[in-house]
Amino acid sequence: MKIKEIISELESMAPLAYAEDFDNVGLLVGNPETTATGVLVCHDALENVLDEAIAKNCNLIVCFHPIIFSGLKKINGKNYVERVVIKAIKNDIAIYAIHTALDNHLEGVNKIFCDALGLINTKILIPKQNFIRKLVTYTIPENAEEVRNALFDVGAGTIGNYENCSFNSQGIGTYMGNEHSNPEIGERFEFVENKEIKIEVTFEKHLEQKILKALFNKHVYEEVAYEIYDLQNSHQNIGLGMIGELKTSMNEKDFLHFVKDKMQAEGIRYSQYTGKSIKKVAVLGGSGSFAIKNAISAGADVFLTADLKYHDFYEAENQLLLADIGHFESERNTKNYIVDFLRKKILNFAIILSEENTNPVKYL
């Protein structure tokens, strides 16, 4: 099995198009054509993790956080990032990062967070914007079903919990071919009026090339008329953070102790108690101060995240409880999820969960 085949499975779980624009996801180091000897899944690809991969004969490391985040102008081993890259190249180890591609996934980081707390009725907190496009095309009635089905097969027409969604309307199409044309209906230089079906489907923007390939392959016309539009609609199944409900409400103090236990947090920093019971819970794994107002607008009783600064806690304004449980702690179950996924997809192959704790924060 080649590394690119494992990457294909990872990207079926969390397409790279789901990642935020600022992020650096995908294959960061290595050749996708290399034959894989084993996969080590970790939170951070640090030097000790590379040593573990070497010892366990794994030449592909799948990490949550990208070890290379911003551009490297020199690689001479002066910092931990450069040392990792050098060691990986020297030992022919590939590094693949998944990060916000899995953050934004409906079953990803924040659903894992919610599941650890037993939350129900979960949904995306901040749906992804500018991710949906619409295809409009026209064909003869006899060709409409074949075109629609081809588009559906490559992912068009999915809206929330519904698939094969389209809008179809009848009309009259006109055309006249020139000397170079080879019309399906009519002759060159003949003005043709013909019944046509207008087909409209939405799709996630990263599928555009597949959508167009399917359209051109199944359309009967020599020249395919089509239009693609960017939509302002939010994508309810892709986005950052999540909000759900506890099965039974708790008081604030008991809830924080509950979170500390479930997320194995060494400590929790939190804002002033509001005096309200906790029922509706918003979460965002990793750094989430930017989503405080979203949590308030969603009616959350508490917002669990990490990396909150001093002044961030003021933003609670007694409307909800803010709690910083630690960056690593909020994402700690992610690598287990990746391992479980790969083991189900790739049988009889070494998929190993890293034993290294890469949390850089220590508590007294």
C-alpha cells in the first residue's frame, strides 16, 4: 500500500477543502508514492514522536496539528520545527496534518468533544460560509435523468440530511450551428427550437471539477450550456464549534468538575458564575476566543474552549459561563478517532496510536 492510498482514506474522512484558509494541512513532508510500512497517529509530530515512528517501523505520521504552519525560509535545525523536518527527511518519514479539516467536519473534533461530555441534539456552532455553489444546465428531456444521476453520483444535490436534490423546469431552447458544428438535433445553419429541461443543483465548491466532468460525460449536446454561481448560504454540516445539550442540567460548579473529569483536564480557568444552571453547552476545540459571541447568540449556558486571554473572560458579561480547559485537553480524543477510522478502513495493516504525550503545558 502506498502512502497516497492512506491519504485518500484520510481525505474521504476530512476533505482538505474543509480546512480554514490560514491553515497548512495535507502532506507536509514526504513522497506520496512511497510504500507505507506503518502509520503512527499523534497529536503533534515532535522529535520524540519521530523517534517512536522509527522504533515502530512507521514511515507515515498522521498528526492533528501541522508541524509546519508558516513558511520555512531555511532548514538548518535551529528550532524544533526545522529539526523535525530534517529528521523526517533523513529517515524517509512522511508527515500528514489534518487540523482544521477535521475541526470543521460534522463528526470531527467538536463532535468528539461533545460525545465525551454526552451531549445530545448537537449542531454546528459557526456554519461555514461561501462554500456552496449552484450549477444550472440545460438539456433535452430524454437526457435529463442521465445527467441528474451523474451529478448526484459525484456529490451534487446534497442539502443537509437530503440527497439527490434538484430543481427542474421546462422551457424552449434555441440555437443555430455554424460550419464547424455537429448538432445532436437539427442541421448546421438550421435555427432549432427545442423543448429543454433546466436542471439546478447545489454542491460543495471543492467538487466542482468532478461535477463538470460528470456533466460533460453524460450531456448529449456538443456544446454544453451551464452556469455556476457562488451562494451566500451557510453550510449547516460544516463549520467550527458545536452546541448541544446535557441530558440533565447541572449547577455550574458540578458541571466544571464533570468537565474536568471527562476531559482529563489538569485545571480549568473560568469566568464568574452566572448563577444559572447548565443545560445548553457550546464547545470549540483549540483556540476559540473568537467564538464567544457566537456561543452567546446561540443561547449557550456555558462555552468550553481553550487559550482564553485575560480580557476574553470579560466578554462573558454574565450571559454565560466561560471555561478554558486547555488546548490539548479540548482535542485530546482526536487522535483516537483517527486511529479508529483508519483501522476500519485499512485492515491487516499497522495503524498505531502514539504513546507520546505532546502537551507542552504543565501544571503545578
